[in-house]
Amino acid sequence: MSSTFPPITLPYVQNGKIRFLLSVPDFLERRLHDFDEAIKIRRNGKPLPVGKKPVHGSIILQSNDYLNVTMHPDITAAQISKLETADKELVMSAVFLHEGSDKELFETEMAKFTGFESAILCQSGWSANIGLMQAIANENTPVYIDFLTHMSLWEGIKSAGAVFYAFMHNDVRHLEKLVQQHGKGIILLDSLYSTLGDIAPLVEIIDIANRYDCVSVVDESHSLGTHGPHGSGLIASLGLTDRVHFITGSLAKAFAGRAGIILCSKRFSQYFPFTAYSAIFSSTLLPHEIAGLSATLKVIKEGDDRRKKLHENAAFLRNGLKKMGYAIVSQSQIIALEPGTESQTEVLRDALEERNVFGSVFCAPATPKNRTLMRLSVHSGIEKSDLQYVLDVCEAIRDEVDMWSWKSTKKRNSNPI
Ligand SMILES: Cc1ncc(COP(=O)(O)O)c(C=O)c1O
């Protein structure tokens, strides 16, 4: 029997050896080609989120470490100590863990911290959301989702094969209408939105969920640690804990680790590890990672001063930007400048970076193509003088970046906030 091999094309040199690139079929070639072409039109020949590299002394407003806890000595000490003293780091799926594991102890601490009966530690916020949706929804479950909810929940809907009905961002009436039309199901939202930094109308949405017998899932990735009593989140601060079925969160934001969490009932926490594919078919966290998270939780609980500074810093930047005409919808530490198009955002990125200020570009697929934006994330460790410098820069570049003709600016001016 003869076999046909794909043609081998271009030669290249690696480690002093000549090797050959394997060509790819046209369906993949087209996708790679489109990516190459999209990058070619960028001023620096790189993907839009990648601008200049910050240097020592740059003002970096990109990190999700809102409480400035990375490298906290108690956290690094806890990780090192676990690495040095643990008998062995177990490298396996959590389905094989027994009662009393480090994972279970941390979960108990997180449940107590947030006021939930139970918690499930996941490998990331992404896997928490995908796993949760796969474990609670199927093709017969209507899922109601705010348009701006994080991509991981949208992907969770796909992996569950559920039918979704998207409601306009923060539009309670639209949500209620959809629920009346399609019946009880699951309502998905973020408490604090990761692109614009605005906060969901949580009381009203949870009320709808309860009145129509829906399951509620609130992603608190950007409010866990930063909001509520001792950082226990927005749902806790509004007294809604007993009325929400699930809170999910990334622990790669204020917790500055690499993990995710689901807060839920005890019954659910016993069901999930043996049901969600992301829990069964992906290895659990390592003990030294859990030791770091446990130490971080203590720092967060004791972090009222850090939270106060964070919220003061965020208000200072938000108010300053609003005063000079930027359309800011943020109510939090996430502050978006919204040029709209990719090319306008590229101009803004370069204008800021030339002056040593670094934010994060959010473009497709994180935003619709015509809603590209620059996100500035504030943290508690930044000094007012640095924020004043950022404001001075933003004031100086308004004409250069054509701020007055951004769609967001025009909208704000026709409908002043
Ligand atoms: C709202 C929200 N949910 C979930 C995630 C995913 O978290 P992780 O980075 O831990 O996978 C993120 C991170 O971007 C997020 O912003």
C-alpha cells in the first residue's frame, strides 16, 4: 500500500542543523495567513496588545494584583516552607484526594471567608467557569447571560451545549423579559466587569433570579479581595450571600495566584469533583501553591488599609480623567479609556507608552472590533504623585490621540454623566 506524505517545504536552520517546515493544509494555512496579515498593518509589526516593553521606573497599570501582594514575605515564605517540608508534592487529579487534604482545608477557609457553606478550589478562573457550566447546564437549560460577561462563561455555555439568551449589559428589564419568555434557567453575570470596570445591578438581578426560580452564577473575579467586609466580595457587602447559588472567581486577581474558586453548597461541592471534566481530567494544584493562597487569604483579610488605598487611588484617577473630558463608566479600580477603533487605540497606546505609562489594550476577541479600549488597572501600591503624572499625560495627549472625536466621548457629551 502506498502512502502519500504532505510536501515538505521551506528549509530553516535550528541549533546548527538544517530542518524542513512541514506545510499545513489550506484550512489552517488560511487562518495563519489572516493572522500574519492582521499583524502587518500594526505600526510595530506585533499584535495590538503588545506595545513597548516597560523599563525601570515606568508606570505600569496592567496588573490584576490590585492589593499589591505579590512578593509579600509571608506569602513567599509559606510557599518556600511547603516546598522544603512537604513529604512529596502530589501530582494528580483532585478526584484521588482524601479528607483533610491541603486543598480541602483551604476550601474551608474560603467558604468561611465569603459566608458560603462550601468552596471548590479550581486550577484557574477559566476552568472554574467551564467546569461549573458543564456541571449545571445541558441542552435543555436556558442560560441568560449579560453581553459583557467574561469569555469563560460563554465558553462554559458552549461546553454544556446549552441554549443562551444574551441580555443587554446591566439591563434588568431586558433580562426579566427574556426570563418571562423562555422560563426558568441559569443567570450569568460578572459582579464587576473586567473591561469597563462598572458594577452589575446585583440586587435587582438576584431578585429576578429568586422570583423566577433561576440558578444564579456571579463571577466575582474582580471584586473578591477588593470589595466587601475584609474583602469578602460585593455579594457579601450587599447581604445577598444566602440568595445566590454560585460565586465563581479567578484567584489570579487580588489573590495574585494561579487558581480559581467556586463558592457553593456542601452538596454541590461533593458532586462537582466527580462531574466536571475540568476537575476530573486536569491535575489539581500543588501543595506549595495552596500554601501560598492560604497565606494570601490572611493578608487579604487583614488588608483594610490596602483596600482603602486602592479605592482612593481608583477614585482619584477616575475623577481626574472625567474632569478632562474622557468618558469613564468605571465604578472601580478598572478604568477604561475607550477610543473605539483598533487604529485609534494603537495611537493612544503609543502616546502613553512614549511617556512611560503602560495600560492594557483590550481588542477582539476580548471586545467587539469597534469597541477596542485601553484598560488602566489601579493598585494599592501606586503613589498619588504617579497617578497625577498619568493624569498630566492624559491631559497633554488629548489632541494627539483625537480624544474629542472618539465615539465614547461624543456619546458622553450628548448624554453627560
Ligand atoms: C471575570 C473573569 N472571570 C474569569 C477569568 C479567568 O481567570 P483565570 O485567569 O484565573 O483563568 C478572568 C480573567 O481574565 C476574568 O476577568
